[in-house]
Amino acid sequence: MHHNAAMKRLTLILMISAATAVAQEDSLSHFIHLAKSRHGGFGERAAKFLVAHMPQKDRESLSSAFLIENLDLAVKARESFPWAKKVPEAIFFNDVLPYAVFDEPRDPWRADFLKKATPIVEGAKTASEAAQRLNQSFFKVIQTHYHPGRKRANQSPRESIEQRKASCTGLSIILVDACRAVGIPARAVGIPLWPDKRGNHMWVEIHDQGQWHYTGADEYNAGGLNHAWFSKAASMADADNPLHSIYATSWQAQGTHFPLVWANENPQVGAVNVTSRYAAASAPANQIGVRLFANSDRGSRIATRSWLIATDGQVLQTFNTKAGTSDLNDMPQVPVTPGQTYRLRFMVDGRLMESPPFTAEQGTSTIDMLTGNLVNAADAPACDAADDAALTRQQAAAVIQTTYGKLVAAETDARGKELEQKSITLGGHRMRWQEKTFGEAPAGGRSLWISMHGGGQAPEKINTQQWHNQINLYQPKEGIYLAPRAPTDTWNMWHLDHIDLLFSRLIENMVALRGVNPDKVYLMGYSAGGDGVWQVAPRMADRFAAASMMAGHPNEAKMLGLRNLPFGIFCGSEDSGVKRNKVCAERMQQIEEMHKADPGGYIHMTRLYEGMGHWMMLKDAESVPWMAGYTRNNWPDKIVWHQDDVTHDRFYWLELPDGTAREGRQIVATLDGDAITLKGEVPPGMRLLLHDDLLDLDKPVQVTVNDGKARSYQPKRSAKTIRDCLEKRLDPASAASACITLD
């Protein structure tokens, strides 16, 4: 009896399964019929291609309604966007039409993504431009970014957006789908394991003008496609090792399958081995990747200022660790020598912390540090030196970093609030700013671009509009581009003494808390902002790496202080307002003559654009990559210090006694070996702030003032000198470790 009942149930199940299979095949046939009736032969070919290469699970579950909506919207995109119309049919079928990338849950994402993506790509001329726009803005629209705490790797777009978290795989799925929604051929690309065994990674390729181009998902790079933090690592891939090869997804089977690290047993995602397009013939460099985690929680990375330290305490490399929305494998790569022993130093909660010693291996490797395994760097004997104790060069380097860390820690709350509010108030003057971030942060820290707006003696509304314009003028390949709002609405709004104080505070904040490289700070300005560059650049030349003046008037400002600051002058030949064109042309000739007379200084770039008026149609943007090629010279062998009406007590390695700075005072200092010569108005009590990057502090220094008799001094590195410098100027890169006071 029981046997007969079981047989009846089995027969019924088989009949239902067969009926379901037939019904599903009918559904797929219906889908093909609908596609043909709506889109003719193209629609029929598209539907047949999609069905022919569908995973079996999809054949058994997806409805004709789901499939025809996907196809209708894909065809709509093909007809709506200029780049989509040019896509070859085979590539369109394989890399635009598919409704999925991997084995993620099948969401009907296309309609929503088309609606959200269309405004972003509007006006784009090419698929590459459109894809760049999507990568820059789409993830902000859906408020979804990288986070290691996502539920799983292969999330559907809906799952990722609901959590606002995704892995590199989830982000790649989203970007591929967003591109496909607007007719851009796109596919996911990945490597199962980097050659240095630090993990796997996934990114995106888009097809444009007959070629595939790559980019990291939610990792917009202003340098364009084929630029990413993983480019170098990808160049080391090995086509002969399946574990270290690079694969691109393909809807149509291509003789291999995509190795899904979350489902190794699933061979149903087609793939193409594209390693040869990434791999380089050169041998891998010796380097370490560095990640810092909070205690034992490997899901919580810390972004902070960091240093590679030799066993004798010498700082070998400065860099920034990464966190937040950065991919887990996106980390600074620091060059090392195999077999050498090093330590790592990190700024953690305002304290300098150090790792245990480690020995570098051959090739590339990854070092994961936990804050719980670090020790306080301030406990090292060199960092506890008495104020007047003589320090070695290595000890002085350690004391600079420790002292700097303590000073930053004491002001982190106040300075952090200023950065959060994008507003600084000093001496009754408030400066606000807007900012944009471009590119990936280099190992040594981001660059900072301070760009001053035009306007002047005008209503507040006019100057504010000029401020809003300025934030959109220039786009460095990398860095924080920042447009400050002038605190006043006067003709000389960028000339006044409070500007120097506010800019100094702003730079210090950005270096201490935003990972800016203090030697990669740039100044620029347009119109009245250009007037400001003429004024601020010479008197604060020791704070910048380069400066450029656009369409401004110098008024009374002199260029003498620009001896060690690369300086750009850009003006239209027809910009006749207040004779800017004539005055700028004269200054161009003058700085050329200054450079010829002093070939080691007054580096410059000058352009008088023919036929251009006050607006130069952004031709002056060529100044940005030019400036980016320079880093600040903290310890030049010659200084020309001419005081403007806004005076300073320090300029490079020269410091005046309190109360002696005055307008018009000029001092020229030159270094030749161990001999320093000073000419000009040199007051008693003047201090020479010295560093081992300037000269050998273990040897006597000969100082001559105004052709007088040379006097010998023996500099002494001390914690007191270091602290005095950093308390006056929170700038570790220019902090002196010894000083000579002239009597």
C-alpha cells in the first residue's frame, strides 16, 4: 500500500516537472516571438543569443516578462545614445544586452539605472567620457560604496543599494549594469589572487573605439581610463598560472569560465583570459603594501599618516594608509630592500605608534598591522631627550615626528572642527572654502591646490558667485582642489595680512588631518585672485611648491621672493583693463632676466595668449600639470628675502628677532659647502634655522655678514629647537633641528 502511494507521488512530481519545463520553454519561445514582433530581425537575433547562453538556472526560472523588459530597454539605449549606435552587434549582444554579470540574484535593474544614469551622461560625446562620468557620480547618487561589512561578495544591485555597502565585486556589478543601461559595452574583470598573495580583486572594462579600457568601480580617476591603484599589480599577472591570471566576463562561452572566488564549483560564468593586456615583461619591484587595522577587528581599517623607519631611526618614506570606501587591497606600496630590517610608524589618535621590527622579503608582500600590537614611539629614548641634549641626526628626525604628533594631538579637536565646517576664523576674519578631491592619494600624501576667486570691490553676491565659479575652473590629476571665499569684499581682498595667517592655518590643518603632503601645496588665482597670487606667493614662498597667476595685476608687489618658487604668469594679450596685458608682459620679461642672472632660481612659465581678453578660455589650465611637477624646496642654498607691506618673521631657514620685521627689509643668504654668507639688513639676534638636509650639522659652519670677518659656529641639534620651530609653524617638513643665533 505504502509502496503504491510513493510511486503515485513520484509520478505526479515528474509530471509537474515536465509540465513546468515545457511551460518554461514556451515562455522562452514567447520571449523570442515578442522580441521579433517589437524589434524585427535584430530583436529576434538578440533574444536568441541571450537565451542560447543563459545559465540553466535562469532558463528554468526567468519569465518572458522579465526578459522582454530587459531587451526593450537595451534596444532603447542603443537608439538613444550616440556611442551605443556605433557598437557592433556581436559586442552589443555580449556586453550590453545581458541582465546579469555573474551569478548574482536577478534584479530588474535596467529601468531604474537608465533613469538615474541618463542625466549623468547627458552631453557626453564618447562611451569613455560617459563611463568616467558614471564612475564619478553614480555611486554618490545611489549612496553605495565599498565596505568590508557587506553581506556577501556577489550581491545584486538591489542588495548592495539596500545596505549601501558592497565589495569590489558588488561595485563592479553596479558599474557594469549602469554602463549597460546607457548602451556602453561593459564587463567585469578580476584576478583570483594577486601574485603577492594579498587577495583577489575585481574591476570593470568598457569598450570604446574598438578597444577595451579599464577602471576601478567607484574609483574615479581624473587621469582617465586605464589609470588605477592596481595598475602596477595587474602588470605582474601571470597568464600561465590560472590563479594569477586576469579574466573578463563573457555572456557567450569562450572556452573557459570565470573563477568565482565565492563559488569555485560554479563553471557557468563565461570568461576570456585577458592577462596579456595587463602583464608587463619587467621583473616585479621589491616593495611592501601596508594596511593598518583597529585592534583585532580586520574589518576596520585606519587611514593615517605613516612612516617607514630604518633601524637607526631614520625616516625613509612618508605615506598614508587607506580606509573608508577604499578597496581592501588598495594600499600604499613602499619600496624596500630584501633582507633589510625596518619598522613602521603610525599616527594613531594623536600618538605616534611603532610596529615591531620586520625583515623585508624578496618581491612584493603585504604587511597587516594591528593597533594593539603597536608600541608608543614616544617611549623611545631619542624621543625623551632633554631640551638641550645633543641629538644625532637620526634622533632629531625621531624627535621632530614625536613632537609634531603631540602638538597635533593637542589641537586635533579644534582643527578637526574647522575642516568639518570648512571654515576658519582668526583675528575676527572668517574664511570659508569649497573643495573637490581628484585621483588616488600617492604614497607620500595628497597635493593641495589653493585657488583664489576673482571679484573685489563689489557686492557680497558678486564675490560669492565668483567663489562658486572658481571651484569648477581647474582639475588637477591628483589632489584636494580648494577654493577659499575671501573674508572681505574689498578690491585688495587677497592682499591683507589676515590672508597669510588663514592660509597657514589651512595648510597646517590639511597636512595634519587630511593626509596632505606639506611639500606639494600649490597656489593659484584668477583676476582679483591673480592679484592675490602676486602678493601672497612672494611673501609665503616657503609654504608652496609652485604658484600661478591668472589675469591679475601685481600692483606694488615685487618678485624677488620668488627665487625658490616656480611661478607662472598667464594673461590674455587683449586684457587691457588696468593695463594688465602690458604689466604682465613686462613682468614676464623681468622674471626671464632674473632667471638668466640667477640660473638656479626664478623658474617660470609665462603665456601671453594672443587674441584673448580677460577670460582665457581655460587655456591657462596648462599651468596645473606644470606646477604639479614641482615639490617645495625647504632648504634652498640661496634665499632672497624682501619684505612686503605684510611682513613675516621667518622665511625658509632665516628668522628675525621679534619686532624687527619691517617693510622693505631685504636679506640675501647663500650657502656654499659649510659657509653661509648674509648680505643686507641683518639685525643682531637673527637666527639661522638649520637641518641636515641643508648642510652637515656635525661640522662647524662658517658665517659671514656683509663682507665682515667669517665666524665659526658649531650647530647642535636639540629638542628645544625642534619644539620652538613646530610651535611657531606646525610644519614638520621645514622644522629645523639646530639653530645659530648671530650676535
